[in-house]
Amino acid sequence: MAGGVSANEDFKRSSSVWLWGSISAATVVHFLIFAFFPSMFAPDVSFSVEDIPIVDLPPEVEIPPPPEAIKRPATPVISEAPIDDEFTMEDITFEANPVDNLPPPPDASGEGSGDAPIWVPRDVNPGFRDERSRNAMRVCLEKHYPPLLRDAGIGGDVIVWAFVEETGEVLKTQLNKSSGHPAMDEVAVEQVRVCPGAEFSPGMVGDNPTGLWVALPIKFTPK
């Protein structure tokens, strides 16, 4: 050990060489990194603001006020109207209005019995007297049903004008609405007038039986 150099001394002497060598190597490495490493750029994150169009608000609508409530009608007040003392009204007597001057009363039996049916105000319409009369009319219609139409299975509806006298007798008949088959129409118009057993009740004007026109529906149904 007296003539030689210890390992510790040898380490101390070479430490400075290693220090500067390491610094130089680090410098070279950093230089190479900055010289040859690809460039790094931050992306563009800027943004633009678009102008938002301003929408004009519609004009303010004025709402009309609600209508006024309907006023209750005024309560009528009975007042005494002045009457002229000189106002007089003649008495109506038979002497001043003799019966000979009155127009003759209307003939109930001939009222509305013209060729053309007319409407006369009435309280009760003429019609079949009872269900037996209706059944009698059905029998007459079946008996006189046009054979060609019955065999073909053709039915129909007819409306017949009938003038029923105050006695209940059918004086006249006319076609009101056709079934579309003349033979069927003729049977309906005739049987309403002549069918035996089909009795009618007269119409009433007030409390009086009156001769009146009436529309009677007649239905033909083949069997």
C-alpha cells in the first residue's frame, strides 16, 4: 500500500473525468433529441361566433273585451190608459145584423172534394175504421195482385189519395206516389175505393165529421 495508489484515490481521480463525460454525453443526447425529434404543435381550438338573426316580434294583439251580459227584460207594468169619455161602441144586435145578410155556411160534404186533392185543416185524419178493415184491404190486395209481378217476386209501395166522406164512404181515389209498376198502381187506386169490408172513419174538424182527402200508404209484398 505504501508504494501504490488505493482504490479510493483512484476513484476520486477518475470522478471528474466521469462527470464531464456524462455531462457531455447528456448534452449530445439532448441536442440530437431536439434536432431530429418531430415537431409538436398544439391544434387550433379557436372557434368563431355566427351572428344569430333577430326575429321581429309580431305586433301585440289587442283582445277585445267580453260582450256585456244580456240584461233581463224589464218587468211589464200594467198602466191605466186614459179612455176618452166620448168613445162609444155600438151594441151588436140581430136587428142590426139580420141573418139574411150573413154568407151561407160551407158545405161540409163537399169541402175539399174537388178533382185535385187539397189540404184542409183538421183535428183527426180519415183512416181505416179498425184492424178488421185493414185485414180486409190486405186480402183484396193479395187477391188482385198483378200475376206477372207476383210470380216474379216483385213488390212495391203505392201512396193513394182517397177522399173519405163524412159518412166514411170513399168517394174518390187518385194516385199520389207510384210504385213504378202501372199495374200495381191501378190495383191500389181501385181497391181503396171498392174493397168490400174495408171501412173508413171520416176525418174530424172540431167535433164534426167532415169529408177530407187523406194519403193512404199501400204496400204490396209477394209471398
